Amino acid sequence: MTVFITGGRGFIARALADRLRGQGIRTSGVDLVADPLYDVVAGSTSSGDGWQGHFAGAEVVVHTAALVTNTATHDEAWQVNVLGTRRALDAAIAGGARRFVHVSSVRAFGDLGWPDQVTEDHPVRNDGGSYVDSKIASEQVVLQAHAAGEIEAVIVRPGDVYGPGSRPWTIQPVELIRRSAFVLPAMGRGIFSPVYVDDLVAGLQLAVEHPAAAGQVFTIGGGVGVTCAEFFGHYYRMLGKRGPVRLPTVVAVGLGSVASGAARVVGRRTEASAETMHYFTRTGTYSIDKARRLLDYAPEVDLDEGMRRTEAWLRENSLI
């Protein structure tokens, strides 16, 4: 088998490539900057600049390329996450791929207002945020291509992916905690749904290979929820700091609004925003029963073990 991975220099893409290559599967990809070590060519999926021909010969395309941020404008998010997905689909179809695996997000459920242990048949929910809305639209593009018989498609919605290389849920929180610039709303009682990166890529491999995956949407997570205070408390322990700092939601959201406003004044962007604060107030978890049932997916790395591995990586790379 040959697998082509968009966003090929991203931490999920590299972890997946390492896993597949370790099993003798050839991988290649595209990203904004080339990476010969992973056979990744330079190109942007949000523009037609000649990268499409490199899809030729791949049996499966895994689409991880995305703008993963709460700070993008709606147009920026649409250009990358929606139009870029359609262009990747077109390249996969022209290159003769039989399956397209689209990496979406559990945020397609919306950030608030869904039931605990929500399942894939629960309706997606726009909330006005550029990331959430563009991820929902990207799924529609993929499902439309599958329904039209253009290509066999699978959608994977990862949980909160942490571990070596994870910028949103490992590197950035550690940087903010070190600067004493990290707070939690809801007094830290919001629910976080962690999945260690190795478990996610195991689920992605099943989405690549398993016959039962065709045409399906799967949540791939760790199967459990923990409080935000418990999850981020591991990083405080690693840094030898007391915390997390827990605040009432109205105070934390206000601080996020001030921080993002101040960043805009100086021409910068920050993830320490009101939208991120709202994300940390979630009260529900995500069911992985469908992936267990149809794909035999079984996460193996619990939070304690995942944080042990993450701490070793952070220390090895002088990040703590």
C-alpha cells in the first residue's frame, strides 16, 4: 500500500507516517515546506500550485492539512479547511486513490450543547467560530464526494490530541504555564477528552485499511473525560508550579477577551481568547463505541502513561 498525507510535516502526519513506515507501508505527502526525510513536497492545498501531481499512485490519501486555530478569520479558515479539502479530493481522485480519509475534529459537534457520550449520529452544530464552522463545512465536502461516487471517503473526528509534538494541547499550554499566563474557567471543572497521539494514529490506520470504514464518520478518542484541572495539572507538576489557576467562567472569558483584543492592537493573535475559555467549559464526553464496534479500535495509553511519555519528550527537547 502507498499512502499520501497532506499536512505531511504536522505532528499527527509524522506520527502516522512513522507508524505506517514501520509496517512497510510507503508514505509521501505535501506541506507548506518540503521534508525529504518524509518524502514531503512543498505546496499549499489552498492554492493550485502544482503539488497535485504528487498524489499519483497513492492508494489512500489522508488529509490532515488544516488551519487549527481559534484566531483565523472566516475567510482564512474557509480557504484552507474547506476549499483546501476540495482541492485535495480532486487531486486524490485524479491520482487514482481509492480512499480519502479526512481528519476533522470533535468540535464539529459544536463546543457546547451536546449530550454526554455524544455519538456520531448527533447533528453537527455551527457556533459562529471560524474553526468549528469550517470543519463542519469540510466534512460536507467530503461526504458529498463520497455520496456522488467520486471516491470512497472516511471522516475521523479526533478528541483532544496531546503528546509529543502537539502544539495546541502540549506545547502551547506548557509555554503559557511557564509564563504564568494560563487560567481555567468554570473553576477547572470543565471536561477535557484527551487522546494520546499514538492511539489516534492507530485509529487513523484502521480508517486507512478497514473495509468497514468506508462512508463512515468516526470519533477517535481516549474514551474517557477528565476535568481540565486534572489534565493541565500534569503540566504544572512537570514545571514544578502550583496550579492550575481556576477562575469563574465570566472572569476567565473576560480575561480572554482582553488578551485577544490587546493582541490585535499590536498586530498579533493569541489562542488565550474568549472562544478558548468557552471550550474549557464543556461538560460532556465523546463516545468511541462505533469505532470499537466497526473497526476494533481500542485505545491503549491512559492519561498517566501518556503524560509520562509526554514529559520524557518535553525534557528531551528542553521544553521543560
